[in-house]
Amino acid sequence: MDHYDPQQTNDYMQPEEDWDRDLLLDPAWEKQQRKTFTAWCNSHLRKAGTQIENIEEDFRDGLKLMLLLEVISGERLAKPERGKMRVHKISNVNKALDFIASKGVKLVSIGAEEIVDGNVKMTLGMIWTIILRFAIQDISVEETSAKEGLLLWCQRKTAPYKNVNIQNFHISWKDGLGFCALIHRHRPELIDYGKLRKDDPLTNLNTAFDVAEKYLDIPKMLDAEDIVGTARPDEKAIMTYVSSFYHAFSGAQKAETAANRICKVLAVNQENEQLMEDYEKLASDLLEWIRRTIPWLENRAPENTMQAMQQKLEDFRDYRRLHKPPKVQEKCQLEINFNTLQTKLRLSNRPAFMPSEGKMVSDINNAWGGLEQAEKGYEEWLLNEIRRLERLDHLAEKFRQKASIHEAWTDGKEAMLQQKDYETATLSEIKALLKKHEAFESDLAAHQDRVEQIAAIAQELNELDYYDSPSVNARCQKICDQWDNLGALTQKRREALERTEKLLETIDQLYLEYAKRAAPFNNWMEGAMEDLQDTFIVHTIEEIQGLTTAHEQFKATLPDADKERQAILGIHNEVSKIVQTYHVNMAGTNPYTTITPHEINGKWEHVRQLVPRRDQALMEEHARQQQNERLRKQFGAQANVIGPWIQTKMEEIGRISIEMHGTLEDQLNHLRQYEKSIVNYKPKIDQLEGDHQQIQEALIFDNKHTNYTMEHIRVGWEQLLTTIARTINEVENQILTRDAKGISQEQMNEFRASFNHFDRDHSGTLGPEEFKACLISLGYDIGNDAQKKTGMMDCEDFRACLISMGYNMGEAEFARIMSIVDPNRLGVVTFQAFIDFMSRETADTDTADQVMASFKILAGDKNYITVDELRRELPPDQAEYCIARMAPYNGRDAVPGALDYMSFSTALYGESDL
């Protein structure tokens, strides 16, 4: 009705000029028109709760005339004048006549004064003009005029009835069979057509008029006697009556269309609800697994043994290899399902899906990030714990060795220092005791470093939280206490000997020299034996080479040490020679030292035996470090290939997603082949995992041959798989959008080219300003005043066009567009959201108003619908779906069991709660 073309009505409106030339009506026709037009007007006015009794009187003030026009047009007229003066009435009638003229109808010789004066002929002419414009004009069959279309419709509907021949709108209807045939054709259960007789027109007409009024809601507009008693019934009255039959029966077609639309909408809604339930369950399961896994990864309870920590490391490898990969796939699938659901919701004009609190894709990504952070921290903790335990084992063994050597040296020293032998000794014995004591002090000082080393090792064991620290501390404390006691006893004995020295001044210089040289040499040999037996731990070739160099330097000192040994033994031999030569009674022992030539020779021999053992140990460790270096190089060589390969593939996927060519199906096939080539690369990743496991088993903690760690490779591989899957999903969604919206390939290419042009950082998204620029490039002017498609107009012409059409797109309109393309307010616009918006601009989709109008048709133009009407018009499952979700209708015209289809329709599109 809004697209009315005044030219179209010229053919059937032209005869109405006769109203101006000849105002005389046949009395029978006038009676028929008054009755028909009054009934027709009341059929519409009753929708507004009123009616007319006298057609020329009740329209004189113009109020009911304006109300009639508002009801039949669905538009609001200008506010009427409420005064009762003639000028007020003329003003109201003029407003009605102006409205009729605005619909393209020529009102020839019909003025407001005639209507106000109650001129019956002018009033009937005006009502006939209204009937033509609003009840008959829109009737068109095969591009005919309204009158011809209505006649053609009647002829086609009555064609199967042999005793009916409709050629006009007057005498063809006198026998009443035409009216009965129309009813029987559409509602055969209402009339037993076989019992009708052509020679009984009154019965036929009354039957048709009564059935139409009772069952079809068509008011009785004529009396059968008026038609039968007139040689030629009034054409306008018959046309008005027949048009009511046309509109009544055309409603059945609209009801069927409305039912189909509702079925389609409900089917989409049911499918989307199932997808939402599936997403919620998958998200809950994945979050629950993350919740259960993180506490295990955050457990930092240390173990006391290397074996226990190695078992923890093995359990962690099983988690990485067996338990986590399926969850990575589930997470990727969850994101794909979410994107597909959102695409389907957008295509069906539904609001975006908002998962339950805590189950957004961002929430899952955050939880996953927490999992990976805990995983990274757990692995670092495991490796640090293994290093710590290794260090502790080494320090504990070193502590035991040094403590044992020291305890062996101090054994008996306290008893020796507490002897009173100097009280009965001769002068030479006293001097010998004094010199011996000096030698002991020298030896004591030499052992000071060892005691400090023992204390330092014990302190480090405490700081590293060694599990057997109490026993280490107790042993260290015992050694320190004994050492302090030795110092005190040594000082006390020296004081006693120095008091006696004044009485005893003889000293055997030769023994003294022996003692002085033998003691440090003996200490050197003990230190050498300790160093040669000392355990070592290295992690690189350079470290083992350093130990080897130090060992070679030590071996280079052995000839000089052997000379010193022979010199010391020469002193002892000279003493023996003097004793033998001069028969000196020396009591058989050196009074200044307990170190005998036999001990020196024995320790020297032991040193010589330890040297080749040390050589062998260093060689074995060197071979192990060479093997470790080989593993490092092997891993580094592969990692330096795989790492850049993954980065290259990521960049290629980015380019593919931005610079796609061909149809979307070609692009999808290309991406799937590309995905297959990536998956075929998986064995190389597995091989690298195997090399990484060998490196961890060999306790290799660094690798100078590559900057890539296994963690980098894993994360890159997972991101590569996720990116290609997400890119494929985006193309699939674009195909869904294209097919659902009817977008051509050329439009898709244009949209992609514009999007890529403004996606300057190749991130796959547009910021608000980039999106605004992209819209402008496609013909949108998102300025401060007017915004809409510009086409080929310049800016000012298009702005005027938009204003004339009712558009006003300022900053608020752009904010509305951003709320459509970025419902989560992330500040960026994806290509999929961009495509959805552009397709929304070029395609028609179901709306809440359309669905509401469809329900209103099914409800017979009521503001509510009943359960019986839903079950009669809709399939069973979708009828029950509506019944279960529709709220009761509470309007003033409600009946028991009335349902509110209006709130239900808005809820389907997110405009209210369902």
C-alpha cells in the first residue's frame, strides 16, 4: 500500500468523473450503495470500537471519516478539530480529503462543504473512492487493473462451476450462484452446492450472505430482495461486496506463509539452543580438567632422593605426551564450535551467544594460560630440584671424605698433647719435644684450611636444605669443638715446653730439619691424595678440559716432588749414618716427628697409583661430555630447522588468510591441503621430542647451539595447528554467510580487498578508525551528520538524499554499527564480523516485527493467540515449543488460555527475555 502508483488507477478511476457531471443516482442503486458502503465502513470502524448508522450524517463532522482512514491505512492523520462549528467540521473533512489525495486519488467535484452538508451522492462518491483506493486498487491478477483483476479472479475461481458465468459486476451475480461458488471453492464444508438451484436466487443469495457473515466475518452488505428486485444491480455495491470475499480468502494464503515463516524461525532457534548446550558442556569439562590439573602442577613438595625426582620428571613427560594433547584439540574445537555458533546466530538475525559466567572463550584462554604458566613453573622447578639434589649429593660425599681424613688426623692428638713426658726427659729430649711441638703446630696450621672447608660445606648443605643436615651439623660441631680443644692443648703444651727449654737446650738439628721438611711434604701428599680422589661434576666440554689441564699441571710437578722426597729420605739416611757412626742412643725414633720414611714412601706410592686412575676418570668424563655435545648439536640442528619452519608457516597462513584468490571453495580446499602438509610434518616434531628426552636424561641443562627450547617448539606447533584450524573455520563461516545472504563472489572479493587494504599490520582485525575508513571506501560516509551508502552521488547530494529518506547516522549511529560488529567490545573488527555486517546491508532477514505480523495473521488479527490456533496452524513439535515458552496474555481483551505472541517474537531476536 506504501508503493501506490497513481497512474495505475487511471483506468478504473476515470469513470468517477461522472460524479461531477451527473449527480443523479438510480434510487435502487442508491439504496444498494448506502447499505453496502455502510456495512463496509462498519467492518473497519468496529476495529476501533465504533460504527455509523447513517452514512451521510455520521461523516459530516469528519471525525469518523478520519478514524476510518486511519484504520484502513494503518497511518496516523493530522490531529482533528474537536469543535462543533461548521468551520471545524470542514477542516476535519478537508484533512481526510487531503489524505486521500496524498495517496494519488483524484477527487473530482467532491468538496468538504458537500460532505458537511450531508450531500448523500457526494458522500457515496467519496466512500466509493476510498473503497477503490484501499480495498480494490491493490488487487492485481496478471498485471491487470484492479477492476479487471478482481473480475479475472472471480472468473478463475468459479470456472469449475458450469452454471456460473461471471462477466461483470451486476447481472452476473443476480442468481446468487456466483457468491455461493466463491464460498464453496474455498470452504466447501460451509455450503452444499449440489442442492442449490439457479431458479431460486433469493435462497442462493441469502445462503451466501448468511454463511459469509457467520463464518467468514464478512458483514451483510446487501439484501437479497434488493438484488433480485433490480433489473441491473449497482456495480459499485457488488464490487465492494465481492472485494470483501477476495480479501477474506486471500488471508488463507497469508496464514500458510506465516506458519512457514514461524516454523523456519523456531527450527533455527532449536538448533542454536542445542549448539549452546554442547558448548556449555564442553567448556565445563575442559575447565574442570584444568582445575584438577593445576594443583598437581603447583605441588612443590621436594623429594630427598634423585630417584624420586626422576620419577616425578617421568610423570611430567607422560602428562605432556599423553594427557595434554587431547585437551589442546578439545580447546581448539571449542573455539571452532563457538565461532560457528556465533556465525549461525548472526545469519539468523539472533543476538550473539553469551556463555555462562566464567565460560567465555576468553575465560578458557585465561585458564589455559594459567595451566601453561603452572606447567612451565613445574618443569623449571623439577630441573632445579634435580640440580639441587645432584649438588647436595656431591657436597655430602665431599663432606664425609674431608671429615674422615680430618678425624683420622686428629685421632690421638689430644692424648699426645696431654702427655707429661717432658717432666722426666733429658735436655736433648726436651729440645726434641719442643721441636716436635713446633712441627705439630705447623701441621695444625696446615689442617686449618681443611677444618674451614668442612665448616663451609656443612653451611652450604644447610642452605640447600639437605635432608640429613642434623647428622652433618652434629659431626661438624664435634670436629669444630675438637679443633678448638686441640688449639687450647697445643698452646698449653708449648708454654710447658718453653718453661723447660731453659733447662734443656740440646737439639738434634738434623732430626729437626727432617721433621720440618717431612711434615709439609706429607701434608702435600695428603692434599694430593685428597684431590686425586675428589669427585667432580661438570656440564660442558670446557669444564672437563679445565680439569684435565689442571691435572696435567699437577703431573708436571711430580718430578720436583720426587726430588723433595729423596732429599727428605736423604736426611733420614744421614741421621741413621750418624747414629751408626757415633753410636748415639736416639731411642730408635725421631723425637720431632712421627712421619717415617716408610710412611712417606707409602703415601708417595699411593699418589703414583692414583694418578692413572684420575687420568681414566677424566677420560671417561671427557667422552661423556663429547656425547652430550653431540646430543646438543643434534637437537640444535633440528630445532634450528623446525623453529624457522613453524614461523614461516605461521606467516604463510597469515598471507593466505589475507591474500586469498579464487572462490571460497577453492580457498577452503587449498587451506585443507595446506593443513594436511602441516600435519605430515608431525614425525619431525616427535623425533625432536625424542632427542629432547635424551638430553634431559643426560642432565643437559643448556645448549649454545640453538636459541630454541622444546617449549618454544611445542608452543609454536600448537599455535600453528590452532591457526590453520581457525583460518579454515573462518572460510567455512564465510561460505555460510555467502550462501545464507546471497552474496556474489565479486562482492566477497571486494569486501576482502577493502578489509586487507586497511588491515595494515596484517593482524586479521580492524580497529575502529580502520573500520570506519574501510566503510567509507565501500561507499559509506560515517561522518558527524549523514552516513549511508553513497553510490555515485557526491557528499552533499547523498546527505540530502539520506535526510529525505529519514536516515541520521552521526557518532551514535557509528556506535550502533560498532556494537553489531564488535558485540564483546574488544575494540577490533574481524573479517567475519565485517562480512556479516556488509551482508546484513545487502540481504533481507527475518525480524521480530515480521514474525509478530505472521503470528497476528494466524491469530485472526487479535492481539493474542490460543493453544488451539497454534496446534491447528503449526507442526506439532513447533506448536508445543511455542506453547511451552509463550507467556499468558494479560490485555483487557484476553480470554482464558490466551498467549502473548508479541513478547515471544521479540524474545526470539534478543529484544526481551524468553
